[in-house]
Amino acid sequence: MGDATFCSLDEVSTCLERVLAASPADETELVWLERRRGRADARGGGVLERPRASVLVRVVEGGRLGWFRTEVLDCNELESAVRQALALAKVQPRMKKRPVLQRDGEANAVTLPPSAVLLDPAIEQLDVAGATERLRALCPDGERARLRWSANRLAIFNSHGLRRAAAATDVSLEVAAGLHAGGGRAAGAARTFEALAPERILERARSTHAEPGTPQAAPASGSIPVLLSGEATIELLNLLNGYAFSARSYLDGFSFLSRHRNVQVFDRLVNLRDDGTASDGLAFPFDLEGAAKRPLDLIVDGKPSTPALNRHQGLLAGLRSTAQAVGGEDALFGNLFLLPGAAPAEELLAAADGGLYVAWLEPLECFDPVHLHVRAVARGVRRVEGGRLAAPLPDLAWEDSLLRLLARLAAVGRRPVVRVTPTTPLGAISAPPIVLDAVDAAALRPLATPAPSGVATRSRRPRPAV
């Protein structure tokens, strides 16, 4: 199969059918994923990767589960991968409840609304030069902008007659109106260029931008409200997805969900849903076991209900599978939506009066997964005074408990932002701005301030392998 262009889907299907027919296992599943990624910036730098494919082989033999991953797509090599998965199955414990692979009749029909477009040919054909040209046309005034895009093809075949295949694109734009203190930032993602609406992303960055040379404000003190942009809120949800709602974290016992399911942990304004069928996110119709995705409420009025679970993990947990399987024998929610509230921008600023606005959080570090103690760098920070954004502050190091931060909200905004995150490689997270209430200002300090002694290092939870 070719290495410079996407594999022919007909060729892939023929190969997977041959491997299934030759498999000696009781049950066999083949998950083929091919993706090509690109990135570019307005200054002309960038790279377009060659398409990269991988196949996850899962087998059930004698009530034991085995798996093997390979990036070689030759049919003979895939038959060898089946034997490798069988070898692993032989040393696995026999499962008390057999996780039969998804059957064609059980997988449910894949239904997406007509407005849910998965594939944009312009993104499939995009190269670095074309992306750079788009960025320079968008940002003629010197703003820094970065475009990332990917084209993906997924096929799932198993020995119970299940056949799923889909192709999808995504594109993400990040804009920095300035890298100085209080510089405006914004981001967004979509399946198509039309849905991305890059001009709106640029306008959001400019609307929160403090001009260079503006005198900086003194650090805040006491208990203050903090207004987080939608982009910053998404970073919190990305961490929550990986450390609290993933199947591994739940089954390993360090997720708070293992102790607090159906208990009000968060503010009643926190309502979180997963919906792979929603066209206002990055819809994707099925998970990596071929199960059709469906809307699922995860947090209702501050009460969390269920982790993400594949079929096997659902049996282990005694809970229903959520159709959120990813590679690596894990499950993660791939299409999260923090439901918008009723507060317009002026009400958000009024609720945050006397506090801070944070435009951007660098990817969070979790140094205590059990209590979700996290550390991040807050950028684009400004004081909120008199119902408007005021003087900027330097970038701040922020350490706090995510559980504590989300336990008290003063307001939830109307307008969500969509971003692809490390925990949603085939989907995205959507969230509006939120106002955190009663944040300890001592938890936010200039980056030059030494970290308190005894702070643990980042927990190295791996990203999902899909």
C-alpha cells in the first residue's frame, strides 16, 4: 500500500476481509486508522506529514482477550499481528464475563444530522503553502497565527459481521494578538473551513488584547473571581476527561468518580454532555469498537454519573458501555460539551468584577490525580474593573484543585468555543466562558516566583493511542 498518499479504501477493505477470514481466533477485530497531519504559521514555517496508518488487532480466544498494534499494512504482516495478539491472550487471565466483540446487529445504526459534515476536500488537499497564504490573508497586521489540520480515515471490521468506515477532516486555528502581558488570544476548531469562521476567532483575540506598553496592574490579593475564556475552560475539561472520566482512571481507583458517582461534586451550573452526533462540535459517528455514539449526560446540576467505558470495561465496572472506546484498551469521551448558560459577555464581566480575566492556559499538569491538584501557566491575564477588561498582569503560575475550582461558579457564558485536545483526537471539546468564584489569589503568582517546596512533578499519564 502507498506511503505518499492515502491507502485505497477498497484495498484496505479487501485486506481486512482476508485477515479476518484467515484468523484462527474465536473472535477477531481489526481497527484501521490512517491520518495525515499538517501545521503552518503566518511566518511561513510548517510541515505536512505523510499519511500514517496503524492497525489495532483484538482477539478473544478461550475467554481471554489479547491485542497487538502494528503500523505495517501488508496482509501477511497483519496475519502475523493476529498471531501476536493470540500469544498475548494465552497469558491473560480468563475473563469472568466474556466481552463479546460488537455484533453488527447490536452496534445500532449510525445517525448524524444533515448539518454534520465530516469531510472537507479543501482540508484533505491543503499543503503548507496554501495554509500560510490563508493565514497571511487573515492576519495582515502582524498577529501570530497557527493552523493545524488533519485528514483521517477509520475502518472497523470484526468476525461478527460488523463493518464501519468513515473519513473526516478537522482544522484548528490559534491566534495571538500579542505575546506581551495581557496579549489577546483565541482559538477554534471545525470539520470544515467554512465552519471554522477564522475572522471571528481573530476578532475574539483582538477584543481581549491589551496594547503593548500599557502599565501593568499590581497582583491581586484575597479571594477573587476569575473569568476564564472558553479556550481556558476547555483546558480544564481536557484534564478532567483524562484523569477523572477515563476508564483507566476509574478502574484503577484514582478517579474521584470511583468514590463520588451521583454525588454533587461541582457547582449546579456545571452540566457536561458527550454527544458525537452534534453538528456544532466535531461530530464523529462511532467509537473504535464500531458502536454508534449517542448523546450522554455526564454531569447534571453538578452531579457526575459515569466514566467512559468500552464493552470490556463496562463489564468490569458493572456499568453500561458508553460507546467511547479508544486504542490502547481505554475509553475517553471524545465529544464533550459544557452546556452554555444564560450570561452574555457583560454579565460575565460584572460577575468577575474585582477579579481577573484569563485568556489562555498552557496544558495543565496534574501532580495529584486523586484530588486533581493541577498547575498551569495563565496567559493574557487582565484585571476586571467596572465591568470591563482593565490593566494587564504578567503571565502567572497557577496551582489549585480542579475540584475546588469547579465547585463554585458565579456564571456560565452563552457562546461556546470548540477545540481539539489531546484527549479528543477524533473529536473536540466545546465550552463557553465561565466565572470561577472565590479563587485564592495567592494561588496565582508571577512566573519568576519560586515554586513552593514539596510540589510533586507532573503525573505522566499517557495520551490515548488511537
